[in-house]
Amino acid sequence: MDSLEHIRLVAERLVELYDLEFGSKDRGRYRISMKHMRILTGRRRVPTAMIRSISEELFERGYLLIDLETYFVVLAERTFRSYRRASDAIITKIDKPSGLA
């Protein structure tokens, strides 16, 4: 199996987990430890480049992989569509000079 096919398989498994019932939820966002990521990838060490590739593959499928160093979070990209957007006006409102030159 080539590396691209392997990345796609790992991403597919992560999406499958999203749709499984566990942790008292029918489906949805979850976190996965580095230990379990190593199991899914079949690697003793998961290189940063591989994590990036898995993240990109998940994004193409409508999911986000967030690396929080000791674990990862997987969630649907559509979750963020309803979040409020910071406008230019609100950023200007909080962007006050700090007094530093």
C-alpha cells in the first residue's frame, strides 16, 4: 500500500469513529490519544508530516483534525459555520495601542 492510500485509510477510520456511538453520544466530535493514533497508523512514531497529511485528507472529507500535542480532536467542519464571525469593527474596538513603541 502506498503512503497516500495509507493516509486515506487512516482518515476513513477517523471518520468512521465520528459516526460510531461511544462515550454516551450517538455520534460526533471526539478526542483520540497519540497512542491510539499510532495504532491506527501502524507506526511506533507518527511524524508531523503524516499528521499534516491526515489532517488535509480529513479536511477534504469535511472534518478537522486538531493536534493538541498529547491527543487529537476530530470534529466536523460544518460545526464552525454557525460560529459568530469577528468583524473589522469589533477587532478595531479591541485593538487599542498598548503604549509600547
